[in-house]
Amino acid sequence: MNMEGMMEMKDNVRCPNLQGSPKGAICSVLNRFIRDIEDTDIRFCMGRRYEVCYIYVLSLRDMALNSIGEGIESETAS
């Protein structure tokens, strides 16, 4: 497998909101360490099942709502 294929596989295996630091794994949505978030399991963040995480679902909802809001603003500005 080439490097591009490995990077694609890595992106498909972990939550896009998972960030690393020398002090531990951080959820970029909440900007908190995974270990400090109640009811969170790092196995979900790093596995193919991260879509079951309520934080991830809320981040998708917020992105969709922001996108809709931007679309409405651009239509009313025209």
C-alpha cells in the first residue's frame, strides 16, 4: 500500500475531531482531553464506530445548520 492509501485508511479509522498533543488526545469540538470528558471512550474516537459519539453527531448537526444559515444569508443579500 502506498503512502496516500495509508493516509486515506487512517482518516477513515479515526474521528476527524480527534487531535493529539503531548499531554493526550483532545476532542477538538469540546477542546478538552478525551480522558476528562464524561461518558467518552477513546476506542470510539479511534475506531470505525466514532459515528456513535454524540459529540461527533452534534458537530455534524452544527456544521449543517451553519451551512444552511450561510446559504440563506447569501440569498437574502442578493
